[in-house]
Amino acid sequence: MIPVFMIFLLNKIPYGESIAALIFVAAALTDTLDGYIARKRNQITTLGKFMDPLADKLLVSAALISLVQMGKLSAWVVVIIISREFTISILRAVAAAEGVVIAASWWGKAKTITQIIAIIIILMDNYPFKYVGIPMDQIMIFAAVIFTIVSGIDYLQLNKHIIMKE
């Protein structure tokens, strides 16, 4: 869904940003639903533990980079978020080489949720909050950055034995 999302978002298509927002929401919801079904049916796989966070990262990164290109988001926010994603992905790869699978933590899930909500609100041009003067887009992106940093520190702290292994 990422290429279709970007086509609608970055091209001058009537209602393109609104359609892109709907595609983004659909992609995020189907990813969530997939994880829920896997847990409910006890069909969690090692591949799924790697692919689910990767799908989240690709969707969020595509949206964030596009929002910078559109002038709707500061690049420093995206650098922080993508830096954390690279760092934790490398940690997961090192852990996998040691035979350890690092599953998503509560902090990581909260990070993903706040990032997705922030992106949706930005895509919707702060609707409906702009009509009551609440900068919800700014509030949510701030929350997303905080959760991104805290979750990154949490993963590194919990898995320092993997990093420090000689």
C-alpha cells in the first residue's frame, strides 16, 4: 500500500491528501489486525516478529519523509525517528545472529501508535482540532518523538547484554 499512498500524497490529484490519509489508516489498521489475528490463533512466527516491525517502519518512514518533502514536518523529527528505527533494527539483527528474537515491547507499540496518530492528524491538516485552536498535530508529533526516544532507550537497556557481549 506504500506506493499507492505516496502516489496520492505527493501528486496533484484531487483530494489526493485525503485519499492518502485513508490509505495510510487502512494500512495501519490491516497491520494491527494481522498481528491481532496471529496472536488470537497462536500463529506467531519468527518471520512475523521480524516482518511486522519492518512493515511499521516502512509505512511510517515513507509518510514522514513525504511530509518533510511537503513542508509539513521538520526534518529533525524524522531524523530522530528513523535513527531509532535503524538502531533497533541493527540490535534485532545482532540478536538474531545470537539466536535471540526481540519482540515488540509495550514502549515500542506506544511509539508506533503515537507516530501513526501524529501522521494521520498531519495528513488531515490538524482536522478537526484546528477549528478549536488546538495544535494537536504538534502535540502528537512531540509525543511521538518522546515515545520514540524512550522506547529506543528501553530496547537498548533491556538488551545491553547482547550489545556488550564479547
